[in-house]
Amino acid sequence: MPSIIKSFDNRNLPVIDENNGVLCRTYFNIIHLAKGEKYSQKLDKFESVYVVLSGNCEITAGSVRFEDVGKRKDIWSGNADSVYVPVGEQVSILANKDNTEVAVAGGFCDKKFEPFRITPSEVDMVDVGSNETKSHRRIFHILGQKTKDRAGNLLVSELHADEGCWSGYPPHKHDSENGSEESEFEEAYHYRFNPSNGFGVQVVFQPDGSSECYMTQNGDTCLIDKGYHPTGWTPGHNGYIFTILVGKHRNSLIQNFKEDYRYIMDKIPGINDMRDKFK
């Protein structure tokens, strides 16, 4: 069943690792560095993407060095600058500015690719929904359709939702493998709010009618292994989700929208564009 990890000082240790008990193919870490500080690690089972949330750093993956990574003040001020790191590759980060924050999204992978950078101009955005339907969000694909031949089954994106709106709506799931109807993906959400005292609700419900509901606050993380999972945001606060998706069999995410709510799909602009961007 899904679970939530409340915001805490992780001291640069993984928020989600292979022993989390819910998601067996997902890794997530948040790294905080002051200017001049270094961090290094090697993930033996996970391919990964190092996404600079704020600040600036140098990232070295094996023998490949990427300089001047990070072009924004914070997550609310522009597209991400990121580096893809293959499974089993030694990584080091050197912070060039204070308050450098790097999110690490990882997915189980048994094939080794080459490291590469995803610059802010290469981030692929899709606009979904409207304020009239209380569903407006913009999804910024970092690792996705444009990079699918350069990585395994890991998908990484940043979602920005307008105040008082819903994302993950109409309700959909992706917890089973069913040809062109649905593909099996684990998912992890890391939430931020602007202003930071905002909150939201994460609903996860199953075909049998059982459900879980969590209050989401700034810095919380939710682990979703199965079920439909719409997200709501409070009025007066813009919402953000750092999203990690890991496919079990393929890197094409096919969302299965709950039949009872499919009639709403025609009322929400951009739903088909959103679906195509994940495939």
C-alpha cells in the first residue's frame, strides 16, 4: 500500500532507497550543499538523474565532468538543469554556490548507458487543464520521451499546479501490464508549496473501493505502488511535485483512466498531449 514520508532533515541520506518497503525499483535523495562542499556516491542498482533545484554546481560522472550546472534561483524560477548518470557510475558534486540543492531520482536498471546533460532549454513542457476546470498544471519533462533511447525505464519530471487545482485528474493508475491499455510503473512524489505553508491532499484509491488519504505539506514525499492517485492543492498556494516514475517492463508510461471519469477527459484541455508526452 502507498505511504507518506513527512518532511525531515535527511542530512544528505536517501529519502527512498531499496529498503523502503513499498517501492522496490525507486531511489530518491535530496542533497544540500554550501559553497565549496562536496558530495559523492555510487548507485550500484540504479540509473539516476541529478536535478539542480537551486544553486549551481559541478557534477562529475565517472570521467565526464559537467560544469556550471544550475541556472535558477529556486524551483519557481525557470527550468531545471540536470545530469543523467548511468547505473554503477561514481558521481561527485562540488557546490559553486551556497544553498545548492540537488534532487536525485533513481530507477532500477540492468543496462549501462552514457552520462549526459539535460539543459533547461531541453526540458519538454506540456500544459494541461485549465483554471475553469480546476485542473491547471504544467509538466516539465526532464527525462522522458526526448531521452528515451538514452536511458532505461526511469522518467523524471517537475509538475507545477495552479492554486486550488487538481493534478493526476481524471483519476488514473499504472500498476499492471496490459498491452496498449496500461503499463506498470512505480511512482514517487515530492511536494513543495509557494508560499511554503500551503498544503494539499493526496488520495490513493483501489478498484475494490479501499482508499488512503494524506495531508501533503512542504517537503513531504509520497510512495505510490498501485491505485488511482489524484492530488489536490489549497487555494492561495501554488503547488510543485518532483515526480519519479520507474517502469517494470518498459519506459513508455500508459495511464489507465478510471472508466467512471473518462467523460471528463474531453473537458480538460491537454489530456491527450500529456498522455503522448509520457509514451
